[in-house]
Amino acid sequence: MPSICLYFQVHQPLRVKRYRVFDVGLDHEYFNDNSDTNLNNNKILSKVSEKSYLPANELLLGLLKKYPQFKISFSFSGVILEQFEKNHKKVLNSFKKLVDSGRVEILSETYYHSLAFFYSTLEFESQVKFHKEKIMEIFGITPSVFRNTELAYTNELAKWADKAGYKAILAEGWDSFLGWRSPNFVYKPKGAKKIKLLLKNYKLSDDLAFRFSEKTWKEWPLTSEKFGKWVSDINGNGQVVNLFMDYETFGEHQWAETGIFDFLEELPKEILKHPDNDFITPSDAVKKYPVMDEIDVPYIVTWADTERDLSAWVGNSIQKSAIKLIYSLENNVLETNDKRLIDDWRKLQTSDHFYYMCTKWFSDGDVHKYFNPYESPYDAFISFMNAATDLKIRIKHAKTRSRGRNVPKITNDKLQMSSQTKYLNE
């Protein structure tokens, strides 16, 4: 021991274009920016694909062929899979080649990369179902491990995933609930019966995702040999080292010039130098290792920012106003039975929209600014709210047309707001 579990999140949102108040009622296309700005979704995905996805996939495919012990895992938002299918089939095919190796696991998540669990259980479950169907359609796989958007986790989510039949669920291995315990073991979520909990080793994961090219970092430059030694030093004090990160770490967040691809290419060799080390997927981990303890997380924990909570998405008044508005439309939009309208509503639930409205500064301000395609959080808010206002008008018109055609309403009397909402109102 230990085993190394590599998990990569693959997601690019459909950003709302610069949608003006004058567009409301006239323009129903919210995501079709074709400018040279970072609001052009196809332009951004093309850039990320060339810098990150394609070279990283080619490298990983070579490693899978070279090292029979090498294994990895991914999760894909439905939003990015749609974009791959529409404009980037070459990229999608390169991911399929990895999966065809038989040593790549795909995880389950929300289709629209949303925070729906904390606002509507019904909507959340619908999105998870859509995602499962899309993964089966593209890859021929039914996921057995769940990860929530932004790795947002609570006891309640674990209990839901347990009842849904998942073998494992992922979360941030944050100090606030771990205390003296290590993230390098398999745990049991409080209140769950069968499901197991895998916790991200945030120190080692963030060494790659954030600190790799930081020249002021005392460990710079980080070599695969040094990193392999850190992992091997855990022998005797851990079962599994969970390295969870955005896939864009390779080539986009950490550019090729930093040596990140060279690091990745040499990593399996350095890890496997120790005869007790191996690579496993999340499913392998929970099958191989017993539960060491029960973990209680009664509040929401995510993998973002120094607070590791939802403040990056709902930490200020404009974020709360925007997300409250979009979920308040649920009953009315579903009653329209208009697939295009419902799809637009769901795409406006994508967590990135609210992240762009974040007004944090101090330690996390530069991170938010780097990822924000808008000139300011307020510009993001204005475009989003204008689009949401147009959506409300479309819903009203669609319901009027339905009544005129005497179309039965799809009223769901069982619609329930998640009990987790209380955390977001505190």
C-alpha cells in the first residue's frame, strides 16, 4: 500500500452571452456568442481541447498501454458531452478510446453540473437519471460511483446515494470534519448503510492542480520522482491516496511549458517503483479496502476556495437572488412540457453561472478572476438575470398556448424542496 486513485472532472459550461435588457422578449438564444471573447463557448472548448484534452488523452492512452497496472477515472457533465457530440467528435472519440481500455471508470453526476440537490430533490434526481442515460448512450457504461457538482457533499447526499444503489461517493477530505483522521482511508458516511466514502487528499491533489508551477512554493519544481516518494511515504499510514482534480489541470491550468505533461508521463513509473503501490479506480478502492471509521458531515463541504463551502456560488446577495429565481421557475417550466424551454432552464442551473458572480477577494479573488469570462461579477449577474427574465416570458407564453390547445398540465404534486435548502438560507 497505498493505492493511488486518479479522478479527473471534465466540464466546460455553456456561458451566457452578453445578453442585454433590449434582448429580452426578442432573442431566445442565450449561449450562442460568436465573438472573439471568452464568452464564445465553442472557441473556449476548442482551445481547451487543443491545449489539454487531446494531448492529455493521447498521453494517458500510451500509459494505459505501457503499464497494465495503470488505472484512471473520469466524470463528464452532460453539458460538455453535448458540446463534444455537436462540434468536437474527435475529442469525444479520444475519450472513448481510453474507456475502451477497460481500465477507466466513469462516475455519475448531475447532467447540467448543477447544485440542484440543495434546491429540489426532484430536479436533482431527474438530472442524475439523464446523466446515466447519456453515459450509457455514449460509453455503454452504467456508473456505480457518485460525485456531486463541485464535490458538494453532506450526510444527506450520502444517504440519498446509498438508497440509489451507489457503491461509493466522493468528497473533499477537509480538516473540519476529519480532525486527526487521514483522508487516505475508506470511510462510511453517517446514516448510510452500504455506501462507502472516498475523500480527496487535498494537499497532494492541490500540489498538482494549483501549486505545480508556483515558483515561490518551497517544493518547486515538483518532479514525478519527488511526488512518488511523497506517496510511497504514506505506506503503513493509509490505504488509498485519492488525487481528485479538474482534467484541465493538464495543459490549461498548468500549461505544457510548466512540464506538467512530462510529470504525468513519468508518474506511473515513479509510483510503481515501490512494489506495494498500485493504481485503482473508486470502485476498486471500496471493494479492496474495509471501512476504517464513520464520518459525520452535517453541513455542506465542497472542494472550492479556502472555506470549502458553497460561498463561491451563493456567498453574496446577487448570487442568492439569481439561483433563487431560477429554481423558483421549476413548477411553471415543467408544466409547459416544452423540451427546448426546459432544457434552457436547466442549462441556466449550471453552477458556473453563479461562480462568475462571486465577489470574493483576499485569498481566493485571483482564482475567481482567472476563471471569469465577464468583465465583472455584476456583468455576469446582469446577463444571467436578463436571460432568466426572457425565460419567464417564454414560460408564460408557452402556458398560454398550452391552455389554448387544451394540453394537460404536467403538475407534479410531489414536488419537494430538499431539506438541504435550510443550509443555504442561514
